[in-house]
Amino acid sequence: MKTVSERLRALYVIVGLLAALVTELIPVSPLAGGIDYGLPIPWLVKLVLSPELFSWRVKWMNLIIDVAVWTAICFIIQDLSENFKHHLASTGSG
């Protein structure tokens, strides 16, 4: 049986993946011949000047790093939230 902590970790990885996939809707930097998509690290490129049969290219390593960044952001938010709750509990304001 999985603990709450293991479930949260799995959830954060899923949220990181979804955040990375949603950010591909945002054009980041138009390049000569292509447009990059994805935040904070562009991982999807659409070729404009010389489109082939399939003009989209995925930079797999950038996608993995992007998912890791968004997952880390989830962990940081969760950690800050727990610290804030403990601070409120220790001061008696909650």
C-alpha cells in the first residue's frame, strides 16, 4: 500500500508533466526558420521556412528537464505550504 507521501510524489510528477504539456501552447522565441514552444525550457519546435511532411520537432531532453523543473516547483510549493502551516500552528494563529 502506498503512503500519502508516495502518492503526493506521483501526483507532483503528473502535475509537472501536465504543466510542461500546457506550456507548449505558448510561443517562446521565434527563430530563423522556426518557432520554439515550452516554458521554462523550449522543447517543441515548429519549422516554418522549410517544413517537411511533419514540421514539428520535439527536443526530448528539454522536455524531460522541463517536467523535472515543474515537478520541483510543485515540491517547493508543498514544502513552503507545510512550513507556513507549522509557523501558524506554533504562533497560535490558526
